[in-house]
Amino acid sequence: MASNIELDLCSDIILSHFGPIVLEVATLLLSRGRSNLKYITLQTKKPKSHIRDVLTILIQHNLVTYASNVERGRIVVYYEIVVANVLLRDRFANYVLFIKEILKNTASTVLETILLHGRLQPFDILNEIWKIRLLNSKQKETHLISPILDEDDKDDVESQKIAQRKLFEEVKSEVHTAVLDLLNWGFIVPVTKEEQNTLVDRQINEENDEIEKGGMILTATERKKLRARLNAQRTATEDDVPTGTKRKLLVTFEEIEEKEKNGEDINLMFDSDKSYKVNFVKFHIHFRNLEIIKYAEINVNGPASELVGVFITQVIDQMKRIKEDVSEPVSLSNFGIKITQSEPRVMLPMHGCTPTSGINPVYEYLQLMSHDDIPIFKRQDEMGGGKYVVRLKDMATKFRSEIIETIAMEKCGQVGKRVWRILKEKLKIDDKEIAKQAVVEEKEARTALYKLLQFGLVFMQDVPKTLDHSASRTIILWFVDINRTSEILLQNSYKTIHRLKIRHAYQLEKRKVLIEKANRTDILSGVGKLPANDLKLYEILKSECKQLVGQIQRLDQMVMKLRDF
């Protein structure tokens, strides 16, 4: 169940993205949970047609799932809002910018179009981008052709139509390539019927189907084994499904020539009746991998980060889920050949490893980054010169640890950071031992410990020596729980983002008249000008809003490391 601050943050996002009408229904689903149409209508006191339209909008944007249930011989549909998808809407700009960096501009436009509409069919994507391209090329006036034309005007209209057709074919080809690129990379996926139900509903339905096949009532132990078997089958199925879609993505030149001979359209060769949505998990996998590469560059050197980048490139296609312990293994022999061919800079020898020493620099880098201080790689077995994997779970824990250390430094100073590190390594110890390890006085160590406890960075456990739990005969042990602290920091981050959004909305509402004046047509076209005082206030407003948005984005980066990695 989502916390109250998460629900408040979801309400802020839905209000800014969809407006107050949709917010009314969304707020009820956020506070009440699973609800049917009758209950929503009674609570909101709105007509059913109005509620259906709102639910359709939320389903279209992948924010609401539904499941049917038979009650007293009638089929009742329950609706439930997906809090995780609502919280991700503030990250849409990051997804578009990332696609702009690795793919062409058309791919980023396609992704932005799908994000704006939730889910789209290929021809709907084409139509939306065609409208944008028409607007940009200033050819909207070709739709407003007068029926009374002389010969010269008719020639101009015909030439405009030819130019428009040519532009349309170019746009069609670009969209076709962009959609295929996004599918091949796994950034968009087809929407299936099963995804409309929640994960819990799908699991319950699968379990009931298996029980009906057996025709027997299962005991608690048998039901537990059945759930474990279904979970294993579900995981195996997810690993077997291609990254993009089940259709054939790539075609040979012979197939293209054959289609051209038969007069078939080679563009948009995928099913037009399928809708596609954005695969947020794939983006988070890439973001995590980039953070791992950046970590190697900061803590080792540039060649080490290039080595990590080449290694991840070889296993990125096998990364289907964000919460994985390790990546797929890669043998050192194959990896060495790949490094030599693509990244010769990595072959530079490390300190103590000269070219005449006979030691492979790649092996030295892998060994260095396999230690617990730099937990990037792990040697799995000795086959093929040794197989290595990326320690994804350990790196995610490392990212969270760095965030906690930074906060400990800001809140409690250098002593607090040192105390937290000692507790992380020594697990559970008392304050006297902590003071001895940190080389500080007991009073100073105890002060730092209680400050860390106040912010949820450390925790305490009392161990009584006697049965009466007397305070004088009780030992207090201090320890660190990274997962627990991460959850506390995550809730604090949500609270801060919520307050920043309130501040941002207040600034916009306060200067509403000024914003309307600055967005007038004559001001935007340059014909008119704002008064000097209004222009100064408008620049101050833009600067304040920019700072608030920047703070929200920085907090979202921390939320991504705490929650999504």
C-alpha cells in the first residue's frame, strides 16, 4: 500500500497533467483502492458516462488497470490505479533526452508522441508526427484551397500537393525506421490484454486455473509449492519473450526486393492493430548501467569505465528486469578479443603491470574491480579463461550507500560519516567500541550516533542481560540497515518533491496575469513588448521556476537510485 505522501505526490502529478476533473476520480482510487463503477459514481456524484470517460483516459495512459469478478451471477469490473506509473510521469523528459542522445530525432519524437498519448497504434503515431511536420513546414494552408482558381493557381496547388506527398513519404519512412529502432532496443513494447489486469489478479487467475485442472482441494503446503512453480514458469516466460515484440523485426534484402516486385508497401510491416507503450524498465536498466560506467570512471580511471561499457554492451540484450542480482556471464577470452577490436585504450597497462611483465591489463582491471571496495565484477567460473558477471545488486546497494554517506556527512559532519562507515563494516557494536574504532571520545561518538538515529541513518537494539530488562543491565547495540534507511530517505524525498511542486504551483498562480500577458500573440511575435518592470518580474519568475524544477530533477535522480535500481 502506498504511503500518504506518495498519494499526495500522485495527486499533484495528475492535477498538473490531466486537470481537476480527472483528479477527482483519481483521488478516490488513490485513497479507496480497488473500486467498481457504482461505488465511484456514488462517491463522486457524477454521471456514469463522465466516470467512464475519465477511466478511459487513465487506462489509455496506463495509470489504471481493471479486473472483472463474478458477484451474484453478475460480472463486476474493479478499477485500480497504478501508483508507480503515476510517479514515473515526472521523468518523461529524461526518457526523451536519452533517446535523442542514442537514436535520431525522429525516434525521440515518436517516443514523445507515445508518452503524450499513453499508447498508440503505428498509423496513429504516423498521423501525429505528420501533423507536427506539417505545422513545422508551414503547409497547413494547403488544406484551405479555394474552389475558384485560375490556371496559375491550379498549377501551384498541384505542385503543393506533389511536395506534400513527397514529404509524407519521407515522414512515413522515418517513422517506420524510428519505430523499428525503438522496438529493437526494447524501449517500446506491444500492449497485451493480460496487462490490463493487475499482477495480483493475474497470479490469482493462474492459480485458480491450475487448481481447476487438478480438480482437487490443495493443502497450504501444496498451494505454496504451486505458487513457487507458477512463479518460476512466469520468470522463464519473461526471459524467453523478445525484447521488442513477437513479430519478425528484421527482414532480408531478398524479402524487401520480393515485396517491391509485388507492389507491396515495405513501410510499417508490423501489425497495425497493435498498440504500443513505453517500456520504462528498459530505460531504468540503461540509466543504471550508465551509473555503473560513471562509477568505474570516478573510482578507477577512464580505461576502466570503457572496459565496463564494452562488457555491459555484450550483455545488455539479456537484461530483462531491473532487480537482477548479476548479469549474464562473459568469458575472458571472448571479452579480450572484443576489447582489442573496439577499445584499444583499455589495453594500456596499469600501475605495476608493464608491457613486458606478461600480465594481461584486461585481467588486471577485472581483478581490481572484483574487490568489495569496487564491487563491479565477479568471477563466476574458470571456463574460457574465466567467466565474469556484473554485480548489479551489489552496485545498486553501493549507490544507496553513497547517498546515505553523503547525507550523514551533511547532517552529522565527518564524525557521523566515519561512524556510519564503521557500523556498515562491523555490523552490530556498542558505542564504546564505535568510539574506539572512530578514534573519538565516547561523548562525541554518542552524540553522532543519536543524530544519525534521528535522521533514520542508523538503528539501535537493546540486549538485556537479565529478565527484568533493567536499563543498567542492558547493552545497546548500534547497526545499519541500508534497505530500511533507503525507504526513510525515499519518503523524505517524496515529501520534499511534494513541497517543491506546491511552491512551483504557487509561483505560477501568483504571477498568472503576468504569464498571460507574456504569452500574448503580439508579445511572442515581437510586435509588442512588455514594460520594463513586467519584463524584470517575468525574468525573476522564470529563474525561480527553473531552480525549483532543477531541484525536483535532482531529487528524482536520488529517488531513481533508491527505488528503481
